[in-house]
Amino acid sequence: MTLPESMRAVRITEHGGPEVLERAEVPVPVPAAGDVLVEVAAVALNNTDLWTREGAYGRPGDPAARSGWRGPLDFPRIQGADVAGRVAAVGPGVDAGLVGRRVVVDPALYDGPGPDANPVGLMGSERDGGYAEYVTAPAHQVHDMTDSPLTDEQLATLPTAYGTALGMIERGRLGEGETVLVSGASGGVGVALVQLARARGAQVVALSSGTKIDAVREAGAHHVLDRAGDVAEQVRAAAPEGIDVGLDVVAGDLLGDGLPLLREGGRWVVAGALAGYEVAFDVRRLYLHNAQVIGSAMHTPRHFALLMELARRGDFRPLVAAAFPLDQAAEAQQELARRRHVGKIVLRP
């Protein structure tokens, strides 16, 4: 296969609004030893794309500072963590039999080897990502999905949203038959939480609003509550014996209001702060009831491998809300920020 020398890409040159997304013609990256080159078929958008572009992550001791996920970014940076495509070439030391295989890339940069390593960086933030026609990735983080019944667009939705969701479920030790409360259930991670928790055999209580409620119910939630109402009262009505696990991407006031809803030994897992990162709660609700608040950032290699196995079997069907061409990345990010959709938004190069 003859590869082109250059490719189309969309990159950011500084922190800011959608206007800092720049279309560019750049060299096709060459896979280093141990890497593969993936021809991108689809790349999904995530909230982290917006926050990375805006520099909205803050820094320890300075939460208002402009920063990427793990510190200052190197500009220009090609965004896009969630890539599905086909292996176009391999670097030295990599099995050439991978060429042509349909794959999903695990976008995490880990703190070491092993199945339980923690993510400390992300493709599209700490290294170039998939807002491009080609991207390189370590061969051991490329998962063969050739036989999956899911489409390329559906596969592209998996890495960050579904990886984050499964990481939350695993860290929260959600078991079959337990009752789970999902916040932000119409977003990318929220829909993933609903689908994966339902597939695990949990009783799913989800928070959504307005016209999105029916879509969340169709995604698999047993009960969908309107977040505009009295959430605690609605949860007690839907789950009179309490919640075993809270899966929360909202935080803010919900965390303090939600802890008293946990059963004895309950777990509240937080992986986002859409409603605010400064929270207050009654600590007695923790120690008097042996409850836990657990922080969860993305996934481990073990979590991701499990997710890929579920996707190979087609145990769930990701929801694709909209698809945009690559050169409309700015418009796609603006649509993501409006939060009018249910499911995931993807780009196609």
C-alpha cells in the first residue's frame, strides 16, 4: 500500500473558542518502533475536546489556570481521542499481519505496564490524535475489531465515553441485581453508563430532562427521572431501598444530595464536574454508613480489553447522534457544547 506524504488535519494552535481550530495540511506521521499507523475511518468527540481546547482543566493549587488535562499543552496539537479505522502500516518490530485490520485505539497514556495501570495522558491532548486522516498509536493499544457487528462510527464512540463508563462501573464494583443511579444520562458517558449497567444486569435509575427522557429510556434505563424536579424525592420513589452505586458525571450539588440516598456500604463514583467542581457534603453520611466516594478517570488496560470484548459480541449498540465531515470540526464541537443531542457526535475524514 502506497501512503500519501501529506494529510488533512484539524489542530489547535492555542487555547480558546472554536475559532482556534485550524484546518491544515501536515505530513503523514511515520510509525516508530512498536507503533502502527491507522487510517482514520471515524473519530468521536468528547467533552474533553472542548475542555482541552479551552484549557479548562486548571492546575493543582490554581483551579482557574488555563491548562490541558495533565498540564501545559504542546502546540499545535491535533485533537481527537476516539479513533476507529484500519491499520495502514506498521513500525519496526510489529506484526505486518495487522495491516488492513479494522481496529479501535485505546487512547490512554499509562503510568506503567500491566493491566491495572492508571491513565496519565490522552491522545489528542498529550499526543496528536484523530482529527486527521492518519494517526499513530502503540501496537499493543490497538484492538482488532474486524469481526465486530458495530459500524466504524459506533466503534469510534467507544474509547473515551464507554471506556470511562466501564471504568466507573468496575471501580464502583457494580454487580448484577444492584440498583444504580446515573447522572447526566443523555450525554455520551451517561448513555454508555445506562447501556453497560443494563447489560450487567443492574436496575438502572437515570437522571435526564425534557425531550431527552424518552431517548434515555430507550437506551435501557428502567426509570428516568426529571432532573428539574426534586431528585431525592424521585429517587426514593423509584428505589425505596436506596441506591447501591451512584455513577456521577455531574457532581456539584448532586453529590451532597445523593450521598444520603446510598444504601449501607454504597459507592458514589465521580468522573466529571459538569455542575461544578466545588462540592459540600455531610461527611457523617460516609462514615456512619460505610459509604465511599470514588474518583474515576477513564479506564485501565484491563477495563478497555473487557470493553472491546463486549463490543466484539455486540452486547450493546452505541448511539450516534450526528456525523460531520472532518473540515467541520469547529461546527461539530459547537453542536457538542449545545448539549441538545443524545449519544455521540463523530467526524469522518
